[in-house]
Amino acid sequence: MIGVLFFRLNWYFEMSTGELIRSNLIAISAGYFCWNLARWVVRSLQKRYPGLANTRRRLLWMVVLLPVLINIGWIIRRLAHMVFNGEPEFWVDLPAYTYALGIQIFFHIVYFVLYEGSYVMRAWQQTYNLNQRLKKDQLQYQLDTLKSQINPHFLFNSLNSLSSLIYENPEQAEKVVDEISSVYRYLLRANDSGLVTLREELKFIQSYFHLLKTRYGKGLHLQIAVDEEQMELRLPTLTLQLLLENAVKHNVMLPEQPLRIFIEGQAQSLIVRNNLQRKNTPVLSNRVGLANIATKYQLLGNDNLSIQEKEGEFIVSLPLLPNYHDVTIRS
């Protein structure tokens, strides 16, 4: 109707009532069709090239498709006028053709701005909300890391195990002291580095596991199978510690029913799995351990983390990052 009032006002002075009604119906019907066609095109492009990062690509496609769409709109109108308004010829002179195309360009730009503009605004809002959530999760991760550095429960258990060894096995007690020193030295450095090599993380895990083994004895087993060429690949610091802590926290560990943890390298991934033998009594958990790991990878722009239960095992697949990857987690 806006098009008729502003671009075809001459119709009201030049046409009969019948022609005016038919022309208005043609304009509204053709406009409605072109509107839906343009909307379908824009939404198809958004589905094929989603997100803010592909905005330029979508706009380029809209520019390429614009001549096609406006000529489709012009053809529909010309055919309708020939059928319902008795226009004698399909072709018109160049000024009339360019005038009609100008109207079509105006309306299609309106369609594109409405649908692409609203899509970009929604995508921007979602990206902003995601960034805010990731920042919040990053702060939570840093807080949890700080807590793990001074975890009194873990320190108490370590010192308690050490106390029982001092008189029973002095040599073992001395080794435990060395492992406690290694573990806490690594924990104190954890906030300074977002990524570490697999070699460093496994060295820390062996010290950490030694302390766990001192406490749980034959009820806990760890097996590591990683190729040398994978050792310089990287992963977020303390990731393996969180997985071991999670396994120990939720599963039964007895000499006759040991908890078995396997760490295996597979190409660009690290598989950490353990047999499932959940404790009968509920375990108090805030469920942030696995969420923290997922958050770390999200902050690094990697969503290939996999967590699943399969055939009586709890399996986590961790992406290993190239050694030229950014060494700090984005905030």
C-alpha cells in the first residue's frame, strides 16, 4: 500500500475504478509474494551461513541475488498486468523498466534490513550473553583453582597418610613429602598458565596419584599409555586432576573391587576412562568439575570435548591442542 501511495499515485488520476482495483490487488499480491520470497532467501542464507562471523558472506550473497529477486518481482507484475489489466505487450521502454526496478530495489532492501538486521541483533545479543557467561565461568574456574591450591581436606589427608608412614616406612614417608611438594608447587603455578603440555600435566598427575595411592592402596589403579609425539601437545591446566578427583569422589575403591583409571592418547585426543562402581550413599557434589573443564575448552574456542557413559565405563575425550596454540585462556 505504501508503494502504491508513494510510487504509483498517478494511478488514482489516470486509471478507471476497475483498473485501479485490479492494479492495487496485483501490487499487493505480487508484493506479498516477493516479500515471502525475499524472507525465504534471507533465512536460507542465515541457516547456511549462521552467526555474526558470516554476516559479510550473507550480505555479499544478498547483493548477488538482488538483481534476480527484483527481476522476478518485475516479471510477476508484468504478467499479472497482461492477464488482468489487458496490457498489450510484455516489454516496456527503458525508463519505465528502470523506474519499476528502482521500486523493487527499495522494497527488497527494506526486506533485507528487517530480517537480516533483526537476525544480527539477536546473534549479537546471544554472543554478548555467552561472553558474559563465559567470563562468569572463568571467574568461577579461577576461584575453584584457588580453592584447590589450599584445599584443607586434601592437605589433611596427605599429612595424615604421611603421619602414619613416618614410623612404619621412613623411606616411603620421605617420598610422600617429595610428592606433596611437587603437587603443591604445580597447584600454585596453575593460575599463571592457561595451557600446559601433556608431559607437564602427566608428571603432575603421577605425583598426585602417588598421594592418592598412599591413601587408597590396592583399591586404586592408574594406567597411562601416551605416545611420545603427543607429549608436547597442550591441554588446560589441572584438567586431569579434576577428572581423577571426580572418579575417586564418586566410585567405590576396595582391594577386591579396585577403581581402574586409564589415560590413553589417540591422535589429537586424550581419552580418560574409569570403570563405573558408584557409591551406594549419595556424594555431596556441586557438579562444577566437569563443567569447569568444558568451560576451559569453550574459552579456548574448542567444543570437541566428549563425556559419556558406555559399557560400564565413564569416558571423557579431551582435545589436545597444538603447541602453537595460545597459551592463555581468554577472559
